[in-house]
Amino acid sequence: MSLFDWFANREKDQPAVPPANQEREIADGLWTKCPNCGVLAYTKDLQANAMVCHECHHHFRVGSQERINQLIDPQTWKPLNTEVRPVDPLGFRDRKPYKDRLRDYQTKTGLTDAVQTGMGLLDGLPVALGVMDFAFMGGSMGSVVGEKLTRLIEYGTEEGLTVLIICASGGARMQEGMLSLMQMAKISGALERHRQAKLLYIPVLTNPTMGGVTASFAMLGDVIISEPKAAIGFAGRRVIEQTIREKLPDDFQTAEYLLNCGFVDAIIPRTQLKRTLAQLISLHQPFFPVKTPTPTPEHHAVLNHALHPHTPA
């Protein structure tokens, strides 16, 4: 073999060097850019921090299953009423038939509708939990959302459980018309019976919580909690400004604004939410006082000597 042949074979064995101006490929989903501060975060680190940016503490929008994983102890989640599915009672059609829109979102999200309900243990404490999912038609409240939440509350009342609802919604579902608006009263009625049973209900308002959800069960909690900077309101900002012909404050319809006005009881970061909920639920557990024995003269003598040690027994 000549020297030139040897060098030619060596060049063939060397890996190809990419051009200097060619960017290295990054696997999809490996990194996530914060929309608030622009910092590029390792996705696994972000998930370990409950999808809260380490730099600016921006709360990313998360799905219902991820919420369940964040709040419920592993291997304790029991879904309820999974057989309840949406229908098209009005034969509604906008740019596409409502039944086709439902099928598309079911395929895209893997959910039957915009809420998951069930029961499980939160830090060892049993709770009935409903989690709305904004990815399914903007978390809009239709008949299925109303029915599943009502059944969840009634289950919690029957079993004596605290009810938690994670709210994330643009409001009532227009494709179901009056049937969607009826859900506001139905859920509120179930919550009133839950209250009469002296049981705890805590809604957690996330970004966004708007429309008929805000006008009903989102604001009926014994303790109302919100995530930081969540958008909370009924009508949209532009609609209100056009109606009253006035400029609204910049922070209008934010969790911080509502906290100052007394509509929200506390703003809790997502990284502290599970611990805070566990503390609130623990404080509201039924208390059964231990019967104290009737003090005897000997007890009084011991107590008197402890308080006045220099007094002769």
C-alpha cells in the first residue's frame, strides 16, 4: 500500500465535520423558552419545579394530568365518571360542526372533555378533585363539565371529603347555548348542599379563569386561592372599557388586583400549592375532643405545689 493510499483510507474513516455555520440539532422538547423572561430552561428541570420558571417565576400553563400528578400522591388517583361524554344537543355549526370539533379536541388532547374528576390522597389526606383543562376548547364549561363537577361535589358530600377544583376556563361553551349556562346553577346548588354538610370547598384559580366559571363555582369557595398573575374576571377587559367608556387599571383582572379588593383570599405559588392545601385541609378536619378526667384533691395539691414551690405541702 502506498503512502497516498494509506492517507486516503484514513480520511474515509474520519467522521464528517459539519460546516461552521450549521447549527447543532436539538431534540424537540429538550429545552423550553420562558415566554416572560426569554430564559432557555432544561425541560426536565422545569417539570421538576412544577413548570415554574427558575428565573422570573412565570407559571407555565399545564394540563389536567400534570396538575393531578403535582397534587395527588402517587398510585392513589381514582378517576370518577369517565363514562360521561359530550353530545351535540343543538346540532350546532360554526366554521365546522360541533361534533367534529369535539372529535378533533378529543384526538388532540386524549380527553373526553375539558375536566377530569376523581378522588385521591393529597399528602395523605383524602380529597375529591376536579381539574379543568384549558387545552380542550379553552376549558369551556359545557354539559359534561357541569355534570362531572356536580357528581364530584355530591360524591365528596356523601363521603365527607374536602372538594378541590382547579379552575382554568374561558367561560361557558357557546356551542351548547342555554344548556351550558344551566351548569352554573347546577354546580352552585351542589356546593350549597356541601356547605350545609359543613364540609370544605377550595377553588384554585389559574390563568385564565373567566366568564361563567368565575360567576359561579370559582368564587364560592370557603377559601379562594389563586396562582400568581392569573387572569380572573367575567367579561373581557375590552368589553368593559367600551361599556363604561373608561380606561381600566393596568393590573385589572389579575390575581393581585383581586386580592387587594378582597375577592381572593391568598395567592400561592404552584411550588407551594400542595403543602398549603394540605395545611388548610388538616386545619378543617373534624375535631373530637378527648374527655378530660375530673381533677381530684391530690391533683390540686400537686398543681398548687408546682405553682408555689416554697409553700408547705
